[in-house]
Amino acid sequence: MTSTIATSASFTEIPLLRLSEAFLPETKPTFLVALRNALLNVGFLYISDTGLPEDLVQRVIDQCHAFFETLPEQEKLNIEMKNEKSFLGYSRLGNEVTAGKADWREQLDLVRRISLVRLRVTTRLLTRLLCQKSTNHPTPSATAPIWYNMLGPNQWPTPTYLPEFRSTYEEYIRRMSVISMTFTSLIAEALGLRPEAFSRFFDADQQHKLKLVKYPDASTDSAGQGVGPHKDSMLTSYLLQASPHKGLQAQNIDGRWIDCPPKPGTLVVAIGQGMEALTGGVCASTTHRVLSPEAGLGARYSVPFFQGVSFDARFEDFNDEIPEWIRKMKEDSIKRSGGRQDSVEFTFVKGKWKSLGEATLMNRVKSHPDVGQRWVRHYSGHEPAVTDKLLVSRSFGADPSGAASPKERCRVVAAVTTIDEDRKSSTSALKCTPHCLVTRYMLCAFKSLYSMTITHPMLSVLYISNAESMHIWRS
């Protein structure tokens, strides 16, 4: 399997890079050129020769299938995401929202913090790199920023049913943490920076996240959206496609969807919004989606790993360091393509959030409104700046208590927190009171009502039934 280079301003295929070439003097310069082109022009790529043991990869795949296919439903619900304010745990079918629609997938979110003690790279990449310890994050203090709640705890399935589950994924997260840190240093070099240029954006005991995902085929009652168009958060993510199904697609600069089919022995790397924000738009955070498998093909499985970043990191701390010649290459790429076409709003906007942690929390509430609603008092009561910016989140359910019936009803909750001039206090409450019915033809009226809530010092919560899903965010 040889490396391929993306040189077009609008890609038509996903480039593939052999990671082992980055650690040989005779091949590293070519590797960095290929990586630079992928970063500037694609934002999506395959990597092979990762050094992951084949037996570990197979165990990761087997345990993923076992979780969804053999674990009793009640055992999954015992570790449901809405049980904790950490946004970790099991999310039932259709419970996550992307691009205004329910994602027809079920998933489990896990995290682990890794303390890197020593990093040793050999030509047999990453086979001897596990010189670090793995621990859980302590519970955040009462005075910690509200987004620190996302540091844990995990909700693990009981070992009675899956005795090898936890050890398998803890080992996989440890190894993936090294791959991600190594790859980030290569990104820095490809951008003309020192290998350790991004180091200050990581905690000494950095937490990383892992998902297990199942996408049922279209023979079930679904609209074909496995997961809607979105951009990943943080810096980089690494997807193990755990079944032979197609469905993953990346959007090129022209707005077309390019297939990213499974390739044995590879991981799919996506550049996240955090990396695009830190590099001032030089690295592209590419919109991607997953289509449900065709009827009769069975479920699609995947295991994405999301490289963590310090929740205290700020967008303004880095992008001026990008060399001018790199910025010029990016500008030329955009000019050749006639401008970037994108289906997804960029969330990590400079100046909008005070840290990557806050921006990440906004993404999580937006994707998992049932968790946000259950713990909304934590958001509004603890950190006024959060609910001051988050004005509408969507959730699906048959009743206000959060029962999962994603096809029956769309709830839109507009929470407006009144904060005094000194920002020392806030008034917040939550009531799911039927207030009005809104259809897409009444969006202007809804916006007017929203404006009134800003003008008048009160908290307004709207429960809207059978409405078209919509976003309204404070500008």
C-alpha cells in the first residue's frame, strides 16, 4: 500500500499515507509534502502502517459487535448517557441529533486520560511506544468551569456479560493516544513548525475519547441518515471502520460527497474544528457524514477515537505562528477552487467562546439535547456564560420526561438566562409547559418571540410539538 498525494484544490478521492514513511530519513520529506497537501486541500485521509497489533484490532472489532448484539437492552440503559453530566455512556437509537435530524445509530462514549512518560519511535512504528500510565480523572470541584464535567466518569458495561471489554478498550485508547500525539507532531512539521508546537495545548494527563457505533441498515424505520453532516471537534480523530460496509463520505470544496470506503489495515483521519481554529483556517476541518447501509446488508460498525485537547486551551494562542508561506499556499488553494462550499456551520469561532472546553460543551449539548435538558440546571446555574450563549437545543421524545421516541416529536427548548450587569447572578428555571406550536412557515414569528425574551428580563422555555427542527443561536 503506497502513499498518495492530494494536489487538487477540490479532492475527488481520499489520500492514503503510510505512517511508517514518516520515520525513515529517505522517505520523511515526501511524507510531509503529502501530509501538507492533505491538510490544506482535503482535511481527510487514510493512514496505514500504524503499528497497531492485529490481534488488538480484532478484539476491538469483536467487542464492539458484542456490545451491541449480545448485551441485554436493560444493561445498556443502565449506563445511558443521560445518567451523568459527563456526556459519557450509552446513547440509544435515534437519540443523537445532527443537522436538525435524528441520527439512526446507537453508540457508547468512553474516555481515558493518558500520562505520557516517554515517547520512543522506531521504524516499526508504535510497537514500543506504550511508556505511559492510564488513569481516571478526579471529579471536578464545585468551582471548576462547567465543561470540566466532561472529564468523567465513564459508564462501563458490566463485566458479567463482557469480561474483556474494559481491558480491550483501555489498551486501545492507550495505543491510540500515542498514535494521535505522534501524528500531531507530524502535522506541526508539515506546517513548517517545530514538532512540539502543539504541545502546550495538551494536559500533562490528557484525556482522549472513544466511541463505539452501530448503524442499522435501511430495512429498519429510518430516513437513511446514519449520522448527518458534521465536523469533528478537537484536533484530530481516527476512525476504525469495523465492518466492510460503505457509507462514510467527506464533502469536498465543491460541495460534492466523496466516498471513503473501508480499507483493511487503515485508520481514517479527520482534522477537527479545534485544529482548524488553532491554525487560523489553514488546516481544513472537513464536513463528513455516514449513510445508513442499504436494506439487507446488515449493520455498519465503527470505532472512532478522538484526540483530546486541554479544555483550557484558547483559540487566540497559536495561529499567528503559522509561517507566511503556508498561509499563502492555503490562500492559493482556496482561490483555485473558487471558494469553499460547506454544509456545516463552523462552531469553533474565534472570539465566540473563551476556551476549547466551552466550545466543545456547546457541541455536546447540541448533539445530545436530552443530556443537556436533564443537567440544564448545572449549565445555567453554574456558569452563566454557557446558557447565555446556548439559546436553543433540540431533543426528541414522546414526552417531556425524555422517553425515546425519535420519530414522534421534536422538542425545541429556548433557554434564556438573565444575567445582571456585573454577571454575578443569574435567574434560571426549567419548565416544559406547552406554549405554542411552530411550523417552518412560522419561523419569523418564532424569531420575533425569541427577540422578546432577550428584551424582557425573564427566562423563557418553549416546548414545541411537531415542529420543523431549527437552530437559533445568539450572534
